[in-house]
Amino acid sequence: MRSTGLAGLLFVTVLLSVCIGPGCSNDADKTDKKPAELTILFSNDLLGKIRSCGCVVEDTGGLGRRSTYIKRVRGKVSNLLVLDAGDAFGLDLGYSKEEAQLTFDAFDIMGLDVFTPGEMEFIFGLPFLQALAENVSFDIVAANVILRETGEPVFGKRYVIRELKGGLKVGITGVLDDAMRFPAYIDKSEFRIEPVEKVLRSVVRDMKKEADFFILISHMGIERTEGILEDIEDFDVALVGHGKPGIKGEVKVGKTLMLGTAGEGQYIGNMSLSLGSSGGYTYGRLRHVQLLSKNYELDRDIADLFLLYKLALTDKDVKKTGRSTAGK
């Protein structure tokens, strides 16, 4: 893997300006709320690549380096959101339940805030995914994935609210494409996927009562997400999963900035915003950071997790960490 840019980081920087004032406001109470700096770290479509790539020229990626990067950023910023748009599990026949469990445990260690699952997360069945969800501290939000028996969201929440220092509130919701083709062997008898537009209109109406800034985690791919954002114009940011959408530079639908990373875990996105007290953002810096081994060591907590699950790291990571893991 050939590195580019300063210190081996591959990045794109974008300055963003959007309206602030009555036209950008929503129904949430703005009393005594102060402007805030917000950093969003984002990822999608890991596709089971929990280890580094093992590349000959330059090793990169993996959950261990992602965790190291997130922990570094967390120590430098006042408000941080860590988001993932799903398809974290792999379709490879060798991908195991233990690797799926390790993935969710690693997300917990690195401090993931909100995860919207893709179709890949259902490969071991809904009960398995529900059991994983019960044992993690991050929120799993899929507003239109509904239990057939109760009519309630499978993961309990249609959206979550995060309050920033100074009082501004960020509303985050997530959806799966209602036209999504799940692998044929996935049992969908216990849940259904409701129409995205109908669900989002209801969710946005409710979020407006609480939030100042709206984020959509859309596991629908780029084209379908663009279509939804043309009809529902309330979101400030949309993180896109499905189809490895590597969105570089400023890509917007109306006022909504679209985000997405490619590379199956070799990159993580970083966007910093200054939010006004009215809820609009006035400035943003957007980067896609390549998780190169020469810049980011494997997080020891993640290496220990591989030991716990008796799962192998790559040979290169074993040499760097001194950990020895049992291979499969």
C-alpha cells in the first residue's frame, strides 16, 4: 500500500458554509444554548476486515488501528461523535460468530456512539444480533426495522439525542433501504423493513421537538440516499453505508452533506464542525484518514481482545505487538 500526503495520511480537506438563522432553525428550544465545536468520526462497510490488510508495502487498517486513532482524537476535542453505517460483518465463509462478537466488543472499546446495522449484520440471525446488542454500551438505531409481533423497532429506539457542551442537541437516526436484498439464507420472519420516507418523516417530526442538529445514518447506498434527501431536507449530515461509498470532497444534496468511507476499514472519516446556537453549521473540515501502520500502532486493548477470543492477528501485527494468538 503506497502512502500519500503529509506523514502518510491520505486526506481531503473541505471548507463548508451553509445558512444560519431562521431558515436553518428547527423547533427545538434554543434558550441559553451556546455555539459548540463538534467532531464526527465516521466509518462504514468494514465487511469483516477486522485485521489489518497485511499489505506487502505498507500495512494499513483493522480495528486495532481504528481504535488507536479514535482514542487520540478523543483526547483532543471537546465534543466527539463516533458513528458507523453498518455492514461491519463479513460474507466470507470463514467469517465466524466469534469474529462478529469481537467486532462489537471492539466497537465498545473504541467508544462507538451509534451504529446502524446493514444486511450483513443479520447473517447469523436476528436472535444472535439482538444478543450482541444487549451486551454493548453503544446505541443501535434502525428506525424502520420493525418486529412483526410488536410493531416496535427491533433495537428499541427510532433515534437518539446527544447533548453537546453548551446545551446544543444532536439528533441521530438510522435506516436500512426498504428495497434491500438480503442474502437468501437470512431469516426475516421476525422482522420487516418499513418504507424509509414514511418512517423518516415521522422521526424528523419528533426529533424537531428535541434536537438542534440532525444526522441521518443511511444504509441505502449513495443513489438511494440522494433520493431520500431530495424529499426530506431536514438533515444536516448523512453518513452513507452499503456498497463501499467512498465519498471524497464536498458532496451535498440541498443543505445535507453526505459522508462515506471506502477501503474496508483502511480509512476513517473525520469531520469537524462549528455549530451555531441556531443549529446550523458555519465551518467544516473533512478528512479521510488512512490508518497506516507507521502512524498508528495496534491498540493493545484490541490486541488483548483477539487473545481473549483466540483469534489470529496478521503476522505483521503479531511482530509489532509481541502478542501471540491462536490461529483458526
